[in-house]
Amino acid sequence: MQKPTSYLRLPHASDCDCSVCWSKAAMAQPALSRSTPCDQCRPASYLLVDGRWQVTPRSNCAKHTPPARPPKYWSVVLDTGRPTPYVPIHEPFDLVG
């Protein structure tokens, strides 16, 4: 059995495709999310004009503009067709037992 002090962590080869090297390469790439602004998006700016702050609101490109409606979280799991209407029975009946 090897002792932990004698264990040497050898470096991976440059063309290694193990999960550790893949994860390290994937984490080095920038995140591509909808909230990451692009070069067409303009952030809000503040400018002091005659002692007053003038605010220019931010502007998003078409890709980063949020939708007008929230996303639909629920979907139909099983559609069994039209619902069966409830028809009450007005005649008395005897239970057979």
C-alpha cells in the first residue's frame, strides 16, 4: 500500500480526454446565457448635466429582450378528450345487497 506522501500527482497529457480535463476546458469557456449582454446591448448610463443626473435607460437587442409573457411552466400531461357532464338522477332507487 502506498502512503499518501509518496503518491505523486502526475500531470495529464496535452491531448488527454478524461472527465477532469474536459471539465477544466468547459469551465474555461465563457457562459453563453440569455442574461449575458452582447455587443448590441447597451447598459444604462448616468451623466451629470447642470447639477442633475441624466439617466439613459438600458437597451437590449432582440435576442436578449425578455418575452412579453412569462414562460409556460405547466403542460398537459394526458388529454382524455371532452369532459363527461354530470347528470343527476332524480328517481329514487333501492340498493341491492
